Amino acid sequence: MNTLLVGILLLTIPIQRSLPANPSDVDRTFSFRVVRLQCLETPYTLIDLRACKVKLRRNQPTLFLFEFDMPKLLDKMYARFTVNYKLTTYQPLLIDVSYEVCAAFNQKPGVNPTLDYVIETIRAHMPQAVQPCPYGGRYYNMSNFSLDEKHLPKSVPAGDYRIDMRVTDKHNVTMISLQCYVAVRSKGIAKLSMLEW
Ligand SMILES: *[C@@H]1O[C@H](CO)[C@@H](O)[C@H](O)[C@H]1NC(C)=O
Ligand SMILES: *[C@@H]1O[C@H](CO)[C@@H](O)[C@H](O)[C@H]1NC(C)=O
Ligand SMILES: *[C@@H]1O[C@H](CO)[C@@H](O)[C@H](O)[C@H]1NC(C)=O
């Protein structure tokens, strides 16, 4: 196994450990910036996508502009959520979770900490996105929010990340497929890139 891969595997554990912990006001060793959001496989048949982009703002967190109309109702949705780290290309790591969204929204907290973390993070930013199924039958306006650092791990290696999320119906028809690019830079003197972390 090459060193890089070992490094990535070693990294996964501390990151996951620091994930769902109390999202308190700890000083973070990094700063981050959302640089891009794109929706793939468009146009969709299950939703009418009205906005899928970010607005970069000077000295302010990036604003998400994400809206869709979903006249259909779905009682099962399958989501896959991965976090990728860019070495020369983006490598999947840290988090790779797949779940049935309707069951996940109904699951009691504590059973699956990574899933709890993902749901809580989504709920904190887009409360209307987390709702009991059937899902749909309405307009979802998830514009006008920015990523809050208190939901991120306490320590994250510097580098370029790509967060992927794909949601489908039970026939694997894409409801939404998006990629969000985030640049993480270390604060102060610590140079914490993936390989030194
Ligand atoms: C969605 O919300 C944003 C921010 O609150 C607002 O500017 C926008 O007009 C809304 N979109 C629709 C279609 O209502
Ligand atoms: C966007 O959110 C900010 C703060 O959360 C709020 O002050 C502002 O009124 C919102 N803008 C719109 C158009 O809803
Ligand atoms: C679902 O669709 C994706 C993208 O088209 C494909 O990569 C994947 O293999 C499909 N999964 C199944 C179970 O068919």
C-alpha cells in the first residue's frame, strides 16, 4: 500500500472522531471558503431546479443559492454523501455514507453518529430540507445561507475538498446530484496539509 493511502486511512479516524462532538466555540486551526457549487446530470425529471450556485462575497462567507420545485412526492430516497480530498485528483475519504433518506430522517439519534452529523448539519443550514416523508409537493428555497464553521471538525487538514451528494428515487433516477468545492487553509504558523497532519 503506498504511503499516501496509509496517510489517508490514518486521517479518517481522527476526523471522524472529531466530527459529531460538541460543536462548541473551539478555536479552529483552519479557515475555509466555499468556492463553487455545481449540479450535475441536469436537467432533472424529479425536480425543477431553479438555482444551484454560490455567490462569493468579499470578507463574508460564501452564500448558497439553491432552490428547486418538487411537485412529485417520494416516499423513498437514496442519498450518497462523500467527502473528497484533492491530491492530484480528488480522492474519496473521510466520509462516504449512503442511506435511505426517509428512514434516516426517522431514525433516533445515537444509532449512527456519522449520519446524525450529516443530518444535523443539513438541518442547521436548511431546516426545511429535513422533513418527514413523503418528500416533495412543494417549493424548496434553500437560498441565503452560508456554511457555519461550528459544524465542521475542530481540525481539518489544509487543502481542497469536494463534497458530493447524489439523491435518487428508488429506481436510481437522479433527484439531485451536486458537488461543492471548499478550500481549507491553515491558520497561523501550523502548516497542516494532508501529508503532515
Ligand atoms: C428564495 O429565498 C431568497 C432569500 O430569502 C429570496 O431572495 C428569493 O427570492 C426566494 N426565491 C423565491 C422563488 O421565492
Ligand atoms: C438572508 O439572511 C440574512 C441573515 O441570515 C438576513 O438578514 C437577510 O434578510 C436574508 N435575506 C433575504 C433576502 O431573505
Ligand atoms: C445508479 O446510477 C448511477 C449513476 O448513473 C450508477 O453509477 C450506479 O451504478 C447506479 N446504481 C445502480 C444500483 O444501478
